[in-house]
Amino acid sequence: MARVKQVSEHRAEGDVERVYHELRQTLRVSGVDVSLRTWAAHPRFFVAMWEAMGPNVETRAFEELAAGLWQEVLDTTVRWEVLGAWSAVKLGPSQRFHARGALELYEAMQPRVLLMVSAVRLALEGHVVGRRGVPGELERLERGIPSRMAAMEWVAQKPRDALTRTLFTDIEKTVGPPGVPGEYRALACWPEYLEAAWRRLKPRMKDEDFQAAAESVRESARRRALALPFEVPLSRERVAALGEDVNAIARVTQALETRLPSLLLNLSRLVQDVPDMLRQPMPGAARLVPDWVAAEELR
């Protein structure tokens, strides 16, 4: 696949900028991930995707489905050997604090992103995704980024230093397109740690048990996507009617669904390598304000 364009947060305009804001508030994360930025290169599709997915993403049911998926991943990798990257590098207390914060951010975000990607992929394949729930009947979560969540900070896609450039090239070649995953760009703020982690992560990815685990995660995400509380009104026909390149969007979505399970397994190993790190550290609170108030807050 040719390199796919991404829309950065500071270059987003119009409806894409609005959807980015709503994604951050609804997912309760401090930035927009590479996967979502890649979709945003197709702006009319991106807006339609969010209109189709948003009612699900704001529910407690979505949160629990994503949390259950993440727990499956944790239960899988806890049986594997300890990664050992955290203890292998010399980082000061402040560096460890910020690196831990980056891992917590992606731990909170990536299971939800995979659930969204699986739902969209299934919808574009013609499946009926989600159930025929009635809006207003299910518990929804408060919007807003947790105060203790780390800011999303990345090293540039094309970094200046040779070590990070080499790592990024190898990472993207190994995990597949589109682009270097956000968690690795975040951990590249501490290049020695990223190098130690990747040197330990990469060999396991070639093993048959890793590939089998990734496929199991992918199938679990699909089953959970089909169980979303509200139907996802998205299809190839609707995307084509918007004037978008359906085949290009389908290829990107397939690439995302292909690599995200492996990324989750690696993220789980990174998280479990950090002593005393909380699991699922930022649960959402029930929404306590009327709908019209929440709608005004998003404007």
C-alpha cells in the first residue's frame, strides 16, 4: 500500500476539526490516533463514520465491550515472558512518569479504536452491525478528558536522529501500513527505551502463537462490534454516494484492522512490563447532565 495521508490535529479544518474535538471528548483521550487521522484524509467519509459510530461510542456498553477486549489481551500476554525493557534502560523519575503516562493514554484509547475499526470494516463488508437499541435508553458516559491523562506527544514521522529513523522504518515494515503507530511515536520521546522495547517485541511477533493470538483478538473485536447497542448505518453505497473512493477507504480500514490486534498485544506487553501500573486506569463516569447541555458543550 502506498503511503496514506494523515490529517494532523493542528491542520484539521471544518467538519474534520469538529469531529476531532468530539472524538477527544467522547473517547476521553487527549489526542486523535493515527488510525483516525488516516480516515480523516477522506473527510466526507470521516464525518459519516462518526455520525454512524458516535451514538455507540458514548455508551457504557461500548466502554464495557472495549474493556472486555483489552482484558482478553492482558490475559493472553501475561502468560508470556516478561519483556524486560522497562528495567533495562536508565530513565530518571520524571522520564518514567511521562513514559508511564504515554502508555496509560494508549491503554485507554487503542482497544476502543480497534472496536470502532472492526465495526466500520464489517459495515463496509455489508454486515448488519449493532443492535436496534433506542437512543436514550442506555447509560452514557460523561464527556471530557481526565485531568490526569497525559498529553499526546509524538516524535515526527520523519525524525532527525538516525536511531529513531531506523527504528521507525523497521517498525512500520514489521507492523504494516498506514504509518508508524502513535504509541511508538510517543515512546520515541525516550529513544533508548523504544529501542530496548522494540528489540524485545519484534522477535515474538514472528511466532505462531503470537499470530494465533492476534487472530483471536481480531475475531473477538468483530464479535463485540456486532454486539454494539445501536445499529451502525454505514455501507459502501452510502460512502460512494458521498463522492468518496470506497475502495481506497476499504483498503485503509482493512490495513488498520489487520495490524491493530498485533499492536494491542505489544501494548499489553509494554504495560505489563511496568511495575504497579494500573489496568484500565481511567473508567468513565455516568453522564449526569441533560442531552442539550452536553450538546452545547461540544459546540
